[in-house]
Amino acid sequence: MRYLHDLNVQISQNRRSVSVSKQLDRDLCNQHFDTFETFWGRPGHGARGDNINKLKLDNLLYGASEST
């Protein structure tokens, strides 16, 4: 009986661990999408809207553009 009890405890601990791991993965995924949306300024794919964010990205990657 003790063996059966130990197995049940291990099973419940394993299930709890998997559940916590999945929740952490979902939280990290949501955080990634929130960060991605704020950095690029648009919620989905496609290049619609103003080009301000594209200019900001160009400045980050290649430096400030020189205006003459």
C-alpha cells in the first residue's frame, strides 16, 4: 500500500510540474507577443499604416538618416 501511495504522490507531483511548465510557457509567449506589438507598432503581419516605426527601425539598425 505504501508503494501505491508513493506512486500516486509522484504522479500528482509530475502533473503539477507539467501544469506549471505549460503555464510558464503561455506567460512567456504572451509577454513575447506584447513586446513584439509595442516595438513594431502593429498587432499583426503586413505593412499597413504610417512609416514612422520603419524609420525608427532604420535608425536603430543603420544610424540616423542624414537630411540635406
